Amino acid sequence: MTRVSAALLLLIAALSVAAPGHAQVAPPAETPAATPASGQAEFEAAAEAFGARIEAMQQEMQTAVADPGGNAATRAAALDAIEARYQPEADAFASALETFLNQQMAAAPETERPGMQAGLAEALPQIRSVPRLVRTQVEQAAQAAPTAP
């Protein structure tokens, strides 16, 4: 697993595990749709799918920068296209996280909501910036790699 996707998945796991834990101390909900576990499985599946997509994006980017036939402009254009193709997925996952955690916060004790909101506010821009972060790391790794004699 890559450094980016491992860190991202740890962040997602921390947020998704912490939220239901807070929600479990809330008074019981009257409707099944509002239970603490509501949406948990769907969100976890979305998180796993997003992690897999980020790994695929990283592999595509690594292939693009390793292309011996391309010049710098060609590689940059390829990376631009890859980043643009995956950005909507990062935005959609950030929105899914926001929706999920807002549901969890609604069931959490009032005293825990500010901390949950602060964590969410910090996580959203990080998730949205994942395609740019992966690109930067791929470019840095390619520049640091020794060139063939």
C-alpha cells in the first residue's frame, strides 16, 4: 500500500470508527434509519472503493512519468488529465464523508459535536486534495529516482 493511500485510509478509519462510538452513547432512536450504525456499512464500502481508486490513480501517474518516450510537456499533460479524471471522485468521497459524519453527529452527545465538527472540517480539504497530493508525490519520486546510464 502506498504512503498516500495508507494515510488516507487511516484518516477515514479514524473518522468512521470514532463517529459511531460517539453515537452509541446517544439516546436510542425511534426509527431504524436513525440508528448509530445507519449508513456505516455503505460508508465503509465507499471508503474502501475510494482507497482502491486512489491506488489506481497513483499507478496511472507512475506509468505516465515513467514513459521514456514522453517529454516533460507530454508527461505534465498526462498527469493533468489523470488528476482531472480522479478529482470528481475525491470530491464525491469528501461529500459522502460529510454526509455520514453529519448523521453521526446528529446522534452524538452535544458535548462531543464540536470536536467531531472540527475533525470533519480538517478532513474535508485533505480528502479533496488527494489527487494533487498523489501527483506531487509521484513527481517528486520520479525526480529523485536515479536516471539510467
